Amino acid sequence: MAIVKILKHSLLLFVFVFLSACSFYAIDFLIAGAGGFFSTKAAASVSDGFESEIVKIENTENPIIKQKEEFSINAESFISIKAENGQYNILLSKNEQDKLPVASLTKLMTALVVLDNYDLNQKVTVSKLAMAQEGEQGNLKEGEVLSVKNLLYISLIESSNRASFALSEVVGADEFIILMNNKAQDMGLQNTYFADSSGLLENSTSSSEDLAKLSIYLFENYPLFREIINFKEFDLYINGRLHHKLVNTNKFLGEVPGVVGGKTGWTIFSKGCFMVVQEIPGTGNYLLHIILGADDRFLEMQKLIDWVRAHY
């Protein structure tokens, strides 16, 4: 009888210990599971707000590395890039891949097509159709003869639509547009399409990111382009006589520290567009800024430059 009682108590003790152990591990499992869940949610909340992207620039082995950051500026799109020892880092951007009308920033591609395909000394006669283009910049006259190089100066410095059209007529205006779009495709400018050589048409569109690639390519590979956009003023001589003094539409030249070039643009539908190149003193490196769709392109560009200077 005593043995039976001992066995009974031993069995009850074993059951009690077994159930206690099960309860302990079950609670530990639930706690661990809950901890893992909260850890996962916490990690997600940290990573949700971060975006990064690598963009390849034509003819370079190094990527543009972009980290998005909010910045208040009154423009539909902008981008600011630091070019440093062959690396291209996007410092700040907004809607940089949006397709927008780009007005006279179209002339950047016009310049590239000319530099790639034309003899700069070739003579061009200004046609009646060229003179029908909007804007009197360039002081051109129907029937006068200028070199391709002179027309390129007028197109980039004074943003002359007539000079740009005259350049397109060398191969034919329609063929020139084909060359522009073929070049854009070759460069991987996926958000870019040109309908004319001047940017007067609303469907000449691009993105601030694409225009950054185009501008960097021009600035680094074409010394003449770099030279032309650096002139605040330039005395244009034709056949030994002064044609007129070219005055750059880029008001930042000689006024904003480090600015060594740029290109302006404006139409009713594009609003203000602006590309600026700004050297970093003593380094051989530079900053490139582009603004699209601004009511006041100069004010908004100054804000962008000031922000970059304060943060970088």
C-alpha cells in the first residue's frame, strides 16, 4: 500500500514538472516570436524612408549615386551633381526623371550634333525661314553668311533661335532632328525627345537627369563648348569686321562665385529653365545644377547653389 502511494505521488510530481517545463518553453517561444516581429517592424520603419539609385552616364565607368532628400524650391524639377575625380554624386534632386518641356536647353543637343558632324569653318547663308524663327537674338540678317562656329557662338551665348535653325538647315531641318534624337538614344537619354533645334516647340522634352548627363558629356569632352559657355561677353567678328557684341543670357557669369558656364531657357509652357556649371576652387572638380519649370529661374538656381554650398 505504501509502495502504491509512493508511485502515485512520484507520477503526480513528474506530470507537474513536465507541464511546468512545457509552459516555460511556450512562453519563451511566444516572447521570442513577439520580439522578432517588433524587430522586423522597427527595421522596416528605418528603411522605408530611404531610396537609392545608380544611374550610368554615357562614356564613363562610374555611376551617379543618388540619395533623395527633401528640399523646398519652386521648380517642377531640379538636380544638383558633384563631379569629383570621375565620380558623379547627385547631391539633391526632385522629379529628376519627369519629362518636361526644356525650352532653349534643347540647344545643348543642337551644339553636340553640330560639334560631332559639322566642319566649323563651313559657311552658312541665313535663310528667310531661319529669320522667321521667334526672337531677334543674334542680330542676324537674311542672306548674310556666317561660319558654323560663329552661329554656334550666337546659339549658345545669346540663345538665338534663328542661329540654331540656320545650323539645322545645313543638313536639312528634319534630318537634323533625326540626328538629335539618334544621339539622345545612343546616350541612353530615355526621357528625352526633340521636335526642333531651338526648343520653341512644347514637345521638345527632357528630364533634369537626362540634361545633366548631356551637359556633363559636353563639358568634359568638348573644349570649344566649355570655352563658349564661359564667355560673359564676346566680340563677334566676321570678315574682320565687328558683327556685334554677344552678351550671355547667363547672368551668373562673373557674379556668382565659381560659375564658369551654363545655358538658359524660357517659354510660356516650359517656364524658366537653367543649367549652371560651377567649379570647385583648387580641386579640378565641379558642380552641375539644372532647374526646369521655375517661375524665376535665377532666384531658384541661387537657392539651389546656396543650399549645396551650405551642405557640401
